Amino acid sequence: MEHAVADMASLKFIGMGLVSLGMLGAAIGAGIIFGNAAQGVARNPSAEGQIRKIAILGAVFAEFMGLLSFVLGIMIMG
């Protein structure tokens, strides 16, 4: 019985580690969004306002997914 409890605790830590990959994905996604926004502004400076709005909205969604994975990790821990 003690081994089953120890195995469950180790599986929690593995799950928390895998959930942290969601935060890595959010950071990579935000980098891609702003990199492409910078290229878009460089190609068409007159569309800077529109590109900025879309980039910020995309970054908000990407960071929300990272925050969601963080909350999931906390829930797994508790």
C-alpha cells in the first residue's frame, strides 16, 4: 500500500512537469506573435495600429493559456 502512495506522489510531480510545458508554449507563441508583428510593421508601416491591436490580442490569448496551465499544475499539486 505504501508503494502505491509513493507512486501516486511521483506521478503528481511528473504531471506538474508536463503541465509546465504549456507555459513554455505560451512564451514561444508570444515571441512568434510579436516577431511577426514586427515584420508586418516593417513591411507596411501604415498598418501599425491594426497590427498592434491584433498582436496584443493574440498575446493575451497565448499568455492566458500559459496561466491556465499554471493553474492546472497548482491543482495537480494540491
